[in-house]
Amino acid sequence: MPGDIVRAKVPITFMYKNRVGQALEQYINGLKERKILGVKCPTCKKVYVPPRTVCGKCHKRIDQMVEVDQEGILKNFTIAYVNIVNGEITDERQPYVIGLIKLKGASSLISGIIKTPSLNDVKTGMKVKAVWKETTQGDYSDLAYFEPA
Ligand SMILES: [Zn+2]
């Protein structure tokens, strides 16, 4: 029937533990200290956040860690109306924004939740800054979200 929403259970879960590797390990340890770390290619000077071990442009191994700014520009975003909890898609009571942010000093984009008083306040090109959890523990979620700067 037109207008009806078809719903189906999706039996997937993202709860897994794996060794993240040296570069991401340093990134996550940096988050615990409320620092956002990237890695800089000595040849082309690109700064990747989160860090990676090989430059996507030069294909050379890179390991020079650099701290990037906690402010950046929102380059793109989408509004999410669902979440995945324990493998099941759930409706969000409040739609939320997932953004792609180019931090000052970084060449790549990172994704993050964007919080603004209203969804209508979210615009590409706006300045945003990182907001940290009150207590950080060395986890991706230490960087809680981004808000207007
Ligand atoms: Zn390079």
C-alpha cells in the first residue's frame, strides 16, 4: 500500500574487538588526552586524520604524528532518523546530524555527530569544534560530538 513503511529486522551487530594497529592506537591514546592526532606524509605533506600507515597519494609509509586543531569546517552532513542498537534498527526520538569535518591542519575529513540547537542551524561551511566526554578513557567515543565554534 503506498505510504506504508516496510520494516524488517536486520540481524547484524558491530560489537567486536580487534587490534587497531600502531597508528590508530596512538590516535585513540591521543583522544584520551583530548588531542586529535594525524599523521603527516613527509613527501606530499598531506595530514591524515585518523592516521594511516601509508600515504594514499605517494604510497609511502608514513609515521610522523602531528596534532591537528580541534576546530574545523563542516564539509557535508546528513540527518539520521534511525540508529542501530544491538543489531536492530531503531527510530531515533530526535533526528541527529552526522557530519564530515575538515579540521584545521588536516587534509582528510573525519566523521562525527554535529549538535546544534536546531537541525535548521546546520550548514555546510560552518565552523565546528570538538566536544569531549567529561571523562575520557581511550575510546573513539571520547570525542563526543562537534558543536558550532
Ligand atoms: Zn604523500
